[in-house]
Amino acid sequence: MVFKQSYENYFQTILMSSSLILKHKTDTILSCANDLLKINSIRLNAKKEMIQYLEPKQILCKGYAIITKDNKIINSQRNIDVKDIIEINFKDGKCQAEIKN
């Protein structure tokens, strides 16, 4: 009988110890997961702000214009010739212009 009680105590001790270890590991995993979520949330917000900052409409609001010819963005005067019709896009609308010289 003492022998049986000794084994029961031993197994209860192991079970409690294993339970504590499992709880600790679970808490550690949850903590790491929460930290990763926070880090990724910060990164996502930073990328969202970058996208909003670089959005063409935001650039137009700063006074820039987007110039196109045949629905293609013109980023150099070498891409246009005299008499070409271009479209100038502003923050609040667009207009057409003819290249004179």
C-alpha cells in the first residue's frame, strides 16, 4: 500500500510539473505571438502611410501634375514632339495642350 501511494505521489508530482512546464511554454508562445502581431502591425501601418504618401492624388495635391500622351506617362521632354497633344492631370481636373516648341 505504501508502495502504491508512493507511485501515485510521484506521478502526481510529474503531472503537476509537466502541467506547469506546459503552461509556461504556452504563455511564452502567446507572448511571442503577441509581440509578432505588434511588430507586424507597426510595419503594416508604416507601409500604409508610405503608400498614402506616394499615392498619385497626394502628389497632385502638392502642386505637381501628371502629363500623359496616348495614355502613357511622359517623364521626359524627349518623349514628346512639336504639335503633340498632351494631357495634363491636376488634383482637381485635367486639360489638353499642344506642344509648340
